[in-house]
Amino acid sequence: MSGIIVAFSNEEAQRRTVLLLESGGYIPAACCATGAEAIRAARKLGGASIICGFRLRDMTANDLAASLRDVSALLVVSTAANLDFCEGENLFKLASPARKADFFTSLELLLAFRAAKLRHPSPLRDEPEQRLIRRAKELLMDINRMSEAEAHRFLQKRSMDAGMKLAETAQLMIEAYTGGHG
């Protein structure tokens, strides 16, 4: 099984998402219309990657992400306006309509996050590294109007793309934003 759960209250959105996944070689482990069903399925699987809409029949994506914080990661596919209300360290966003390539790129990030973060807790960072990461997130939040979760995900993605440690990426970002006057 893939460990992917599709959760949309709208049956047509659910069907389209399943067809899209299958076109990329992924077979969903479960399809759900409610958050409660998604939670049960994720716990039964021992964790999952969940692709869902902003609002399920009984809860929002934020509620679902909070309920499954330690075992699952979510990709919320919705309008940009709805995505403004989504936050959570285990929650990724994709504005619809989205290109097929963007969907699969987002899915790969989701699967990588779940594999790295949820199965293997982050190694402890020393205080100087924590300060660098905090400072870089503060700059992103101030300058780009990001939430803390968005700033953290932005740093993570840049770090993963560059193959660098998060603290190294944070240092480079601080230098770029402050002209080396950190």
C-alpha cells in the first residue's frame, strides 16, 4: 500500500484526485469524505500522507492536521483564499486549479517530509544553529509576511533543494537579506 489517503467531501474532487494519483503510479490506500474516517484510516495504517480539501464534512484541514500531527502529513488542495487559513507544520498547500506537474512535485515533498520528519525526529540542534534558524524565520516572516510555519517550510524546502543543513541555509538567507550584516 502507498500510505496515501484521499479525503474530500466532494465525490467528484475525490474521484479526480484518485485518477490523477493512479496516472502517476500511486494507488491510494483509502478514500474518505470525513475527517473522522481519515483519522481512523491513518491510524490503521500507522500514519499516512493525506491529500484533502480545505473542508471535510466534519472538520477543516487544520483540525485534521492537528489530530494527526505526529503520524501524518497533509497536502491541502483548495483555492488560494482558503489556503490562507491553513497552518500547521505537517500541512502543505497547493492552490487549485494546479498543473499536474505541480501536484506531483507537491506530493513528492509531502512524502519526503513524512518519511524524514515523522519517522525520524529531527536531530537536536545546538543553540547557535537554533538561533540562526529562528533569525532566518523572523526575517522571512517580517519581509515576506509569512507565518512561522510557512517560513519554516520555506527554509526546509530551500535546504532540501540545495542539499544543505537547515542551519547553513538559514545563515545564507540571513546574509542575503541583511547584506552580510546579520
